[in-house]
Amino acid sequence: MTLIKSISGIRGTIGGNTGDNLTPIDAVKFASAYGAFIKKRNPDAKKIKVVLGRDARISGKMISNLVANTLVGLGIDVVDLGLSTTPTVEVAVPLEKAEGGIILTASHNPKQWNALKLLNEKGEFLNGEDGEEILKLAESEDFSFAEVDDLGKYRKNKKYLKKHIKEVLKLDLVDVKAIKKAKFKVVVDGVNSTGGIFIPALLKELGVKCIELYCEPNGEFPHNPEPLKEHLTDISELVVKKKADLGIVVDPDVDRLALISEDGSMFGEEYTLVACADYVLGRLGGGNTVSNLSSSRALRDVTEKHGGTYTASAVGEVNVVQMMKDTNTVIGGEGNGGIIYPESHYGRDSLVGVALFLSHLAHKKMSCKELRDSYPSYFMSKNKIQLTPQIDVDKILETMANKYKNEDVNTIDGVKIDFENEWVHLRKSNTEPIIRIYTESTSQEAADALAVRVIDEIKEVIK
């Protein structure tokens, strides 16, 4: 059982002992710290409002009740969206003129996990400085709760499914007419979470025939919820069986988007962003892009093809967003299928990604596989090493950086080693007790071989 406290929120497994896992006491403590932070940040506000939403995890309702009532106890009004998505809450915060937002989701983690992900008044993730302040508040338990006449008010608002979709459909580059004309047939894997509600609803508005797979939002994930190739055999088979144009897969909180081509092959999480960027840059006549250090070189290639500049940021949505703002980026995101389109909002949004991708596919008048084959061919291998308290991660990363000091080494976030035709990125996860090892090369065999070599070298260091 694990409890991870970081600047991006608190994440842990349900049950067990206080302070070691995400227990009700830990949820209340951290919600109190966030509420105290928001109150301190808005000293002149007559009333503070926070938007709350959750994915379909089994523990979601329990954690939601604890968090909502804690905020009410602090004198904060709560707008509860209920079953929602991370991007929906991000969209709702500014529309509600709220001072912040909390999303209850552990993203791609298995069902025993849950988390509090924290937003500012713009509906964007808190920066490192704000996150540190909340951690200190939680540690000191410096909370002052409201007296009975000053308690916050709680209300539900279930209108944001339609509101979010409406926001997506009104984007200039979402070509609803072209998508409807294409008469796409799509299989959707919602991993039995809120994507099973939101993605089919969006597709219906786009005139797309939708075949649902694992779209019952009961929190019983039918496969590992991280949308990687090895977890997606069911949808790959169903796409071929139903003769669909493509398959759409999202993670439990709907901020990661993976696609399956009509032949059942993976379009690739990395190429979701590449394709959407190609469409946006092509329609706008160029522009800048950003992705993180663990993302494919293909985005750089496509950006430069359109005359723009590509920049790599440290891993983490808040880092990508800041780099996007600094470089006046028109589209960016993360290679895990996270599309960030500032024209909509500064957050990874699979609904926006689906709408942009289908617009692109409709305009190209080619199959999903043909579109994928039109991009530079890079292949990735994503691996991880489980950590124990005895493992010195800093020593491992320092040793690997020294070992390859004659190559192009970047240490702004872990260690990234760029070779002529391939690269490897090693970093400690912010959300799980693991070291992530991402490699990319010009063939899957080469990417896998590089990963195996590096993992063997790390294991030698651990010994």
C-alpha cells in the first residue's frame, strides 16, 4: 500500500493505515490543506467556490463525499459535477468563475488507487510553489474551519457533459460538417470509467456511429487502464471484426487518447499528438509546438515541416503548459496521448483530441493506417523498474549520465541520452514508486533492445 504526496496532489491506495495509504483521514487532511490554501489566496472574496469532479473508480463516491464536506466545513461553496473527466473540470472552473477545482482520479493507475488532483482559478494544475505550500499546510494542519452560519453550500451540476462538448464543437478547427460527411464508424473503449459516457456523447454530436466496449462507468477496469498496446487486444480485435474506421481508447479520467487503426494495429499514443499537431499547423499555416522529453521526435519533424519551432519541456503537464506559454505554442502535449490545445484550454483533453483527429482524417480522405504511415517512423518502448526504499535513484541517474557523458545528455528531468538515431529517457515517476525507462528508435526491435540494455545496466548499478 502506498501514499504519494507531491506538488501535483496526493495519490494512494485505498485502505490500510493513516499516513501510509489514501485513508478517509488523509483525504480530509489534504482537502483541508487545499481549502486553506485557496482561502489564503483569496482573502477578499466574500465567498469561495471550488468545482469538484471524479472518475468512476469504486472509491470515488466515498472520497468525493469526504472532500466536498471538508470544503463546506471550511466555508467554501462546492459545485459537484459528479461523474466527470479531468478536462471537464478544467473547463468548468473558469466557466463557474470558481477559485479552484479538484479532480478525484488516479489517472491510469489500477482500481485500488485514487487521488486528489488540484487546480487553480484558471482550471490549470497548480505550479510547484503552490503545491509545496499545500504540502506544508497539510503537515502543520494549520486549518481554521467555519462557524455554523458561515458553512459553505453544496450543489450538484450535471450539465457539464453537454457544456464541455459544446465548447469542443465551437472550436474553429473542429470541422463538424466534414466529420459528419465522412460517416465514420468507431469502436470506443472507455475502460468502464467516465470516458464511456463522454466520448460516445461527443461522437453522437459529430454524427459518428459508435460501437461501445467497456463503457459502463462502474469502476471495474476490464484491463490495465493505461492505454498501452499490450492492454488493448480486445478493442484491436473488435475494430477488425466490426470493420470500423478506427478505435478510440481513453484512460479513466479521459486526458489520454490512444487510437487503433482499421487493421487493428496501434496508431500509437505518441502519434495522437503528432497527427493533431499536423492538422492544426497545416490549417494555421505553421506555429510552434511543445511536448515533454519522453515524447517522440516525430512531433519535432512535423513541426519543422510546417515551418514552426519545437521545444521539449520537463515531464509533467504543468511543465508542458508553462513551456507552451513561454514559446507561444499553438498545440502541444505529452507523448502519452495528451493533447493540449490552448484555443480550448491549457489542459490535456481527449475530447478535443478526438474532434481534431477526426477533422484531420475527414480532410485527408485516407484510412487511419494510411495516415499513420505518412508520418516519420519512430518506435517506442515504455518500461519501468519497481522501486524499494533501499534503492538510491539519484545515484542510478548520476551513474548513467556519467556512463554516457560523451553523448548528448539532458538532465533537466531525470536523464535523457540522445544518440544519433535513438534516445533513452530515465526518470523517477511523480505518481508511482517506479523508474520509467522510455526509449525510441527507428524500429521496434531497436527500441526494445535499447531498453533491455539500459535496464540491465541499471540493475547492475542497483546491485
